[in-house]
Amino acid sequence: MSVLNRTSSRLVRAAAVGALGAAVVLGASACGAGKISQTNNQLPAINGAGGSITLSPEAGSDLSNGTVTLSNVQIVYPTKKADDTFKNGGPFDVSFSISNNSNTRRVKLVDIVGPGDSSKVEITDPTKSSSTAAKADTDTTDVRTIEPNGVLLAGTPANVDTTEAQAAGIDRFTVTLTNAGDTVASGVTAPVTFKFEILDLSGKHVEDKQVTIETPVDNGTLAHRVDVIRDPQAHIDGEEGH
């Protein structure tokens, strides 16, 4: 074979490989685009809202005393008799995590106010057999008081592994929302207000803080999520067949 023929053969093979590579890139882009269009309205496994509170500095000082962070705040989708629960405005479990990101302040959860004028929120402390409650029997710390760099957990959101929290001795409060009327519905948010008393390290009252979180209803384990990309052509053919 001549040098010219060998060179031409290489060019043909290179062009073929280049075309194949372009096809793969385009195919991946198309799949990616399809995946985005199919899943951009799908809710994440933890369908929670969040917010934070900035704690006031000492008088005459600009130094921060840290923040209080709320995360994964959600109204848990009922696993039993969901239609009746929504119709009756509850009872709903409320799930959240509150972190005290301060080295100089204790944060006490005082109250939670649900949506609407008639709703009620009941906070049930962990049982006396739990490590957190047992600790409260041996010192002056209330179980609803979050120590510096501590966390308070409530409820169990769907699809969340609580093993590590249990192993660390972190107990979960039970928070129940009732009489919510039609203010709670799947796919919409409802305002839930958290009220706190801020204390110094000696337990002296420093200030009161609150934050309102637009809280979603978790779609729960019953939510239908599209994990497999549908074939667009098959979808079109199916429509044409009707």
C-alpha cells in the first residue's frame, strides 16, 4: 500500500471516530436534556424548608453571637388515611432540625405556631427513658434548651436514615399539628412560626427571637418519582395510536 493510501485510510478512520464521538456527545446531551425535563419538577427525598436567626451581639459590641439554623422543616405526609387527615386538617407530624451555631448562647424552643387562626401545635418531649430526658433529670438544663453547638430534632421525615442520630444519643421530639383546616395541602406550603428564648451560658434571659418558615408537605414514601427516562419516540407513537 502506498503512503498516500495509508494516509487516506487513517483520515477516513479518524473521521469515523470523530463522528462517533460527536454522536455520543449529542446523545448524552439529548439524554441529559430529557432527564432534566423529566425530573425538574420532581421533589427531592428530603422535601424540607429552612431558615436562620442571627443572635444579637453584646451591648456595645459588634461581635456576633452566632446563629440558629432550622433545616428540613416539613409537614410529614400521612402514611395512613391521608385523605381523611387532609380533610380534617390533621393530625400531621412536623419534622425539623434546629442547630445552635453559637459558642456563647443557649437556645430554648418555647413555642411553635401553626398556620391559620385555629391550628394547634403540640410539642411532646422525648420519653423519660431517652438519654436526653435522663440528662435533664440530673442538671438544670431543660430538654428543649439547645446547648452551644447542639441540635434538636423532631419527627422523622420520609426516606431519612436516623441511625447515626440514634447512635449519638440524639432524641427526637414529637410535634403534632391539628385543626389546620385547608391551610395544609400536598404541593403547597404553610407558614409555621418557631419561637425561641435566648439565654447566656449562665441561663440568664438575653432576648426573644422567632422565625416563620414556609413549610412544605413532604410527599412521603408514596410519592411517584420518575427515575427512568422515558423514550420520547415511544411516547409520541403511543399518542398517535390513540
